[in-house]
Amino acid sequence: MPLTATQGDMERDAPFYQPVGHECDLFERAFRQRLPLLLKGPTGCGKTRFVSHMAARLGRPLFTVSCHDDLTAADLTGRYLLQGGETRWVDGPLTRAVREGGICYLDEVVEARKDVTVVLHPLTDDRRLLPLERTGELLQAPDGFMLVVSYNPGYQHILKSLKPSTRQRFVAMTFNFPPPELERDIVARESGLSREKCAALVNLAIRLREMKGQDLEEGVSTRLLVYCATLIATGMPILEATRATLVEPLTDDEDVQQGLLEAINATF
Ligand code: ADP
């Protein structure tokens, strides 16, 4: 994108995101007021797409980190690495976002090690500071910097949930699966499958989501529906595509699989 990109260019080039409510407005207000944002919601319901869409719309570079249980503060801030016989400091994604005035998105932040919250705290209050102990720097986040984190409250981690002292530092919003007509349009646009066929898949997903809780930890995500529609659009028979995308990824339990297949057979 040329440096002179206009707001119109940026919106046009932003990855497709179908708003479901007022989330774009809230994101933009939080960004302009330099407030950090917490997105809650199940996997595959559009959180990552939303953040990349908003980063492009606001013209900010995006640094996305998928957090996992080995992720430490140093993975985010940076570390000294041996390069060509020399030891050099290499910024981690959080430090880069602070230096460059970008958006840092920490997906599934509760998975990360505890020491990560220690770096996030001074960044999420009005000081907006990132201390780099190893280099002795104290970085002041510029206006373009924004911290966005997400987590899935549905995972019911007993040990892993966001402490109130951390979550109360964020403006927060809940994501859920889009209403049926919007989800149909999203799946059709992403897969190229007709809206009629996508509507049938969304109806099926609603039925399968009702089985969540009884036997399933998570309901069918929009992402899996997009996969399913994409395979069907290549000419794959519907029952094969649904098994591969809406049954196998959800459970290993044969009885539960059978229940899902019965619901699918009743639909198609
Ligand atoms: P999450 O980050 O919540 O796990 P993603 O943002 O990766 O989920 O969404 C998974 C996929 O679902 C996306 O790649 C996109 O194809 C589709 N999707 C879900 N919601 C939307 C939406 N509102 N607009 C556009 N695409 C969406």
C-alpha cells in the first residue's frame, strides 16, 4: 500500500469482516482513547479476523501472537540472541508493536505463563510503559499502539482464567457465533458456495451447537463451517465434507460422533 493511502484505500484493502453489532465502533473508540481491549468468545467465531480488519482500517501494523503454556514474557519482549558470532538484542512482537506504534494481539492470553501479566500491567494503565529489564530501556507506547487480548471463557480452566486485577484493565466485549443470516453470508463469501447451500449448513450448525455441553466441549465454529462449505464447493459429497469438518474435529468419542452424524443425516 503506498504511504499516501487514504482511509478509503485502507478500508477497501482490509480483510473482509462482517460486523455483527457495534464492535467496529467500540474498537475504534478504544484505539483513539488509547485503551486496551479484551475479546471474549469461542474459537473460530471471527475474533482474529476482526482484529486484522480493524488494524488494516486504522492503518496500524499488526503483531499477532498465539499464546501457549510455554510462552514467557521474554517471548513477547525480546531476548539477546547469538547472531554471526555476536550477541544482539532482538525485539519480540510486543516490543515491536510498542516501538512501531502497532496493534499487538495476544490470542488466548490465559494460556501464557504468569510472568506475561507482569509486562502487560504497566502497558494497560495510563502510563502505557514497557520496561525492558535486559536492555535497561523504558519504552513509552506511542498513540498508535494498542493491546488487544482474547480468551475463551468456555474452556472452563480452573487454574487458568484471567485474574480480576488483569481483566479490569481492559475494555471488554463478548463475541459469539453470528446470527444465522449473517453467518450464511460470511460462509458463502469465504467459500464461494451458494447462499442457499450455506443456509442449510448454518441450520445444521445451529442444531449441532445445541448438543454442546451434553457431550461436546465446543460447538461447531464458523471457521469449520467455512471449511465445510469450501470442500463442498470443490464438488465433495456433502456427507463426506460434513464428517470431515463438523464431526471429526469436534470429538474422538464414537458415540458422540454417531449422534452428530444422525443430526447431519436428518438434515441432508
Ligand atoms: P477466532 O479468532 O475467533 O478463533 P477467526 O477470526 O480465525 O476466529 O475466524 C475463523 C474464520 O471464520 C475466519 O477465517 C473467517 O473465514 C470466518 N469468520 C468468522 N466470523 C467472521 C466475520 N464476522 N466476518 C468475516 N469472516 C468471519
